[in-house]
Amino acid sequence: MLLQRLGVAAFVILTEPFRAVVAKMLEFQETDRPLPYIVLDHPMQNLDANGVEARARQLAAAAQRLLAGEEPNG
């Protein structure tokens, strides 16, 4: 949140099982702009090379949408 106040693009990266917990936590943040978050498929560990590449592509696409002002998880 401090980075946002300084004009730096900042967002949270999490996996699906943690979406509800993070959303609830972010409800209580003291800021004029909500901290956006990107939700990736779960799990993130024990992936083979193809799985890591798939998550990287998912993250890159969501980050591009977010930075373009669109819904990152859409």
C-alpha cells in the first residue's frame, strides 16, 4: 500500500484457495485505492517445467490486464 502511495504499481499474487482470506483482509486496508490482486491456479509447488511455464503465462497475462486498467482475474 505504501508503494501505491508513491505511485508504484503494486499488487498481491495468490492462489485460488487463499482468495477469500486475502479479499477479507484487504477489506480493512486503510487506503483510498484498493490493493488489486492476481489469482493464479493452485498449487504453485511441485510443478514440472510445463506447469511452471503455465503459471508464468497466467501471471504475465493477468499483470498486463491489471496494468492496462482491466480486471486481472477476468
